Amino acid sequence: MMKKTLVALAAVAVTGGAFAQATLTGVIGYGYNTNTTVANVVTSGMGVADSQVNFNVAEDLGDGMSLSGLMGLYGYGRGASVYAGDMNLAVKMASGLKVTLSSTSPGHYLGGGNAGAGAAFEEGLDSKVLSARSKADAVSLSMPLMDGVTASVSHAEPAVSTYGTGATGSTTQRYNTAVLAYKAGALAADVQYRSYDLQIASTTTSASQKSRASVSYDLGVAKIGGGVDSTNYTAGNVYSESLVGITVPVGQLTLGAQFGSMSTTGYTTNYSQSGSVVGAQYTLSKRTYMTAQYYSYTGGFTASTATSTAGTQNSTGATFTIYNTF
């Protein structure tokens, strides 16, 4: 069965028109954004927001097997370049085993996952208080173990633009991740463990391992979530992030909020940050919705003395965007 899976993946990669079904999906967004930076510089203006198009393909391979693929493109407005988005190719077998080859910017673990409770309408604390997304080429295997429980393992490498490179000779660390996830009814949770290669001994920037956990529960009148993300480095220092989120549905309106923080230990100068984002999403139709958000976060503090470091004024911002999906 595994041999048939690999043959199917290879055949689709080199054969045009191999899929029996194809769909086109995407989103177009336009809005207004204002931001006050840590240097007290205010910027604002209108523009295109994260508009993209996705080509989705699928085929029934028989014997309970199926194949799916995705290629995405995104852009920011007239005259701007068009960029490659997420891409993947996956085979699912009758046993439930799924093999996925992908080149993506994985979703934010805390802000966009269980911990965020679905409150990440547009702006979030990622790249502000929490870590930014990173690009990676990956191969993963996932398998349902029992009702609601799924286990998966993956190997990821820094994403590159040239085919056939990146596996060796890169100074950026590759990593292997094991995930155990549960989702049934109102409860969703997962735990993750990640190990890194290319470790440099006694270095504050060389990661050795990462541990993650998140959970959310839907109460009906509100959905709440929380999670932690901790990275250990070879010098013994630790970078930790945490977030709690809530969403409250009120008819066509959904209200949401996230509160996040990060802190370090083991550095020569430790520091911490915190922030929050509140917002609302209003559904106009099956395909059109509007979002409005306000966020605020600190620029960083020395954790050991609780005194602000240079250039760490608070940052704030607000967005209003209308989206149409297709």
C-alpha cells in the first residue's frame, strides 16, 4: 500500500491533468490600517489586505485511497508582485494514514490554533509579542488512533525557492515534530514535541528542543482557549510564549479577544513582553464579512528588574477590513 502511495505522489507531480476534480477558492480583502510604532511614529492608510487565490485538486484513487493538492498565490494590490502561497500534495489511504508533502508558512500555533479560540480575525500578536511565522518544506504522516485522537510526525526544512536544495548545506536548523491531538465535541487539545538538528553547543541562538500544548472548549455562549510554547537552546536559555483567547458569537456578529505574553530565562539580559488584541467579525452574507480590531503591546522589558529598555514605548494599532470569498 505504501508503494502505491509513493507511486501516486510521483505520478501526479509529473503528469498534467491527472486530477478528476478541481476547484478555485480564494479571498479578496480591502481595508484601512493605522499603527503607532515603538518610536511613536504613526502610519495609516488604505490598501489590499491578504488577498489570495487557491487552486484545489482531488481524485479518488480507488481501494479507499484519495489524493488532494493545493497551490496558492497571493498579492497586495495593483502593480505589486504576486507571491507563491502554501502548496501541498497529500495521499490518504483506506486505513486513515495520510502522507503529506508541503511547502508552507505553518499557521500560528498559539494565535491561530486552539489557544486563540478562533479570535484571530486579521491582526494578531504574532510578529509583535509572539514569534513570526516561518516558511518550511515538510513531509508528514498522520494517523487516527481512535475516535477523536490523531498522531502525526513530520520532518521540516527551511523553505527554499530552488527545487532540490535545502536538504543539506543549510545553516538554518531542520526539525522533527511529533504531535498528539484530540478533538471531539466541544473539546480540542494537542501536545507537541520538536527536536532540532545542526545544534551548536552552548549557543543562545541554537535551538535544541521545543514543547507545546494548547486546549480549547466551546461552551456554546463562548469559546475559550489557552496554550504555551517553550523553546530550549543549547546554552541553557529558554524562550517561552503563552496566550489565552475567547470568542463570543452573537448572531451574525462574533466578538473575540486574545491576551499573550513572552519571557526569557538564562540570557545575559532577560526580558518580557505582553499584549492584547480585541476585535469583531460581522457576517454580511455567505461570502462577505467585515472585521475590525484594536491591538496594543509593550516593546519589551528587562524581566529581572522590570525596567524598560531603550525604545520600548507601547505600540498600538487598529484595522477595518471587508472581505469577499469565492
